[in-house]
Amino acid sequence: MDLSSIMVDLIIISLFLVVGMIIRAKVPVFQRFIIPACVIGGVLGLILGTNGLGLIPVTEFYTQLATVAIDVVFAGLFIGKVIPGLRELGKTAGAQTAYAYFNGFGQIAIGLAVVVVFGLVGYQLNPLFGLQLLVGYQGGPGVGTAIAPMVDKLGWSAAEAAAIGETCAIVGLVLAVFVGVIIVNIGTARDYIVNKYQKKDHKIQSDTFVSQEKRNDIGKEITSPEAGSSLVFNFGIMGLAILCGHLIHLGIVTAAPPLSFLPKFPFVLIGGLIVQGILQRTRLDIYVDSRTIDTLSGFALDTLVVAALMAINLTVVVTYAAPLVVMLACGALFNIWQVKWMGPRILPGAWFEKSVCEFGQSTGSTPQAMLLLKMMDPRFNTGTAEAFALKMFFFSPIMFPMTMIIMPLIISKGALMFLLIYLGLMALVLLICRLTCWQNRPSMKWFG
């Protein structure tokens, strides 16, 4: 990839965003179901791109852009905002982290249960097959391929493991978007969300273009024009957060090379906390405009979603069709059940936004989580984004390394033993939640 081809790809992504905006404005059904323009443009790009009709080339840049853009999104979550104390951080992320661990343990338990049940009927599966649901759903595209060499050393074909992991990831991406949109619309219709959309004739009205009298500024001018662009200045502050996060990630990977697969964006969040803390301590935070930071994060999020959707590979071959379909279906139903039953019972504040955001992450990946959150909380003012990001820091660096560590044990001890262990861990998390953060709310109602 050279610079000119990267520029062309960025222009293509931007054009699909513009087309998505126009389609959304002209087709009321997209406004009715609160479908963001980035999803419309991304799906259109997927249809027309290399993985669809082949009319538009989709290069490796699209996948790499999604990885880079997520750093920009998370770099801006705390910059320009007052950092809460440690107790408040724990309160913000505690229940969200418990929700994520319950989901992670549950996905592993489902996968191992599929291995055990199919083994009883004579369909022998490698015990590590049961971990691919977590790898694909929670990890997202690329993680299955990244850990395949390790799986190969444990006696299972790297090619098969990667195919199953990536298939889980791709199916999860699709389910996260389409099932997630349905859940969001049910919750919106029932007033579960904090942000109340306008309603007209008992129908949700989500405008695409803001009328002139209602338009808000997307940022304030911090620097004088002759000195330099305020946009560049604020982006430079975000760049410091990204650099700081990458250095933290580099230090961890240097000390423990097997952890090189860990995503960088949770550490970018910590970089943002560090940078904002320094700005507050030195009283330089008055030179940062939070609205400009949010605008830059929103731009990164929109381009991320379009690029991620256009890069989905629709030709992945499902190696083990029967057990894979069962595992994927059970995993999706488990995630939906958790939104319905567990979300209102343990998550404080905007429980619906938080649980649906977790559904996007635990079924698809971080871009899908942020996409669903964008539908419910477009200005990130419910505290969900902060809780989600902090949860990722407490969850990903622990859950995935722990899963890698137990792989040899699952091979030697068998799937049944670890199925029972993970069921016990789920019960333990539920008990802790019952004692510490239980909310007196009923389950989410789907119908009636």
C-alpha cells in the first residue's frame, strides 16, 4: 500500500458515508429504525466491494484502518473531561466488568458443552473447539488466526482452528449488527434508553440532518488561526494519549511476548487518563476542547464502522457445520438472554445502553459495540462509553491470557472437567453480583 492508494481508500470510505447519509435522509425506514449512516454506507460498500460484487477493490487498508481508528475513539473518552476518583472508577466499571466475565465464562461453557454433547453422539471434536466461540465472538476478526499457531502446537490443525475462529467472528459481526439493531429498537420503543427520541404519530423520529435553528457547534476555537488549527492541536493531544497507550502495550508485550495478541485500545484509554491527569494537575486542561475531541472521536468511529463492514469476508468456509451452527446459535441466545435478564439486575444507571453495548462486544467486536451505543447515545453522555472502556481494560488483559493458559489443561484434562469449572465460575460471579450490585428491576420485556 502506498500513500496514494491509502488516500483513495479514505475517499471511498468518505463517499460511502456521504451516500449513507443521503440514503438515510431519503428513506424513512432507516430513520424509523435508527440505522446510522455509517452502517448503511458500510453495507452498501460490502455489497459492491471485493467480498461482494467485486466492483470496488477492498484492500488490506480497510482492516488496518479499523484497528487504528478504534485507538482514536478511545483516546478521546477522558481527554477534556474531569477524571473521577479511584472509587468512582471502580463503581463505574465494577458491574460492567462482572457482566463481561459472566459472559466470557458462559461462552466458554457453551463451547465446551457442545464438545461434550457431540462427543456423546460419536462426533469427536478437539476440546479446543469449545474455546473458539469466545475467540470469535469476544475477540473478533483476526484473533482466531493470531492464536492458531499456539493451537497447532497443542495438536489441532492451525488451519482448522483459524477457519472456525474467523467464521465465529464473521457470523458474530453480522448478528451483532442486525440482532443488536432489533434490540435497540425494542428498548427505544419501550423507553428503556436515557436518550429519548422524538416521536411522531407513535413512531420514532430520528432526523439525519439537523435544522438550522437547532444546529450546535462541534467545537470551540482554542488557538488563533494565525498560530495554527485548533483541530490539529486537539488531535495532537489525542495523539499523546495514543502514544502513551502504545508504549504501555509495548512494555507489557516486551515483558511477556505471548501477550502480543492483546489489543492496544484498552491501554490507549489508560494513556488518555494519564494525559488528562497531567493536564488537570498542570492546569493546562483549559487549552483542550472536549467537543472538538468528541467530534474527532465521532469521525474515527464512523470511518471505522464503514471500513470494518466493507472488510467482512463472506466466503469463509465453515469446517464443522453442525457443531459450529449449534455453538453459534447457543452463544447468540445466551448473549440475548443476558441483555434481557442480567442487564437490568446488575448494571447501574443506563443499564440498557450498557448491556446492549456489551451485546455488541460479546457477539461481534468493539466496533459493533460502539455502533450500537452510537444509536442509543450518540453524544456519549450516559457514562456507558467510559464504563465500557474501563471494563475492557479490566477484562481483555486478563480473560484472553487466562484462556490461553488453560488450553494445555483442557487438552490433558478434557472438556467435561472445565465445563464444570466454568459453570462454577459463572455461579460465583452471579453470587458476587447478588451481594454487591443487585438492582430491583424486572427483566426486559420483549412483547406485550
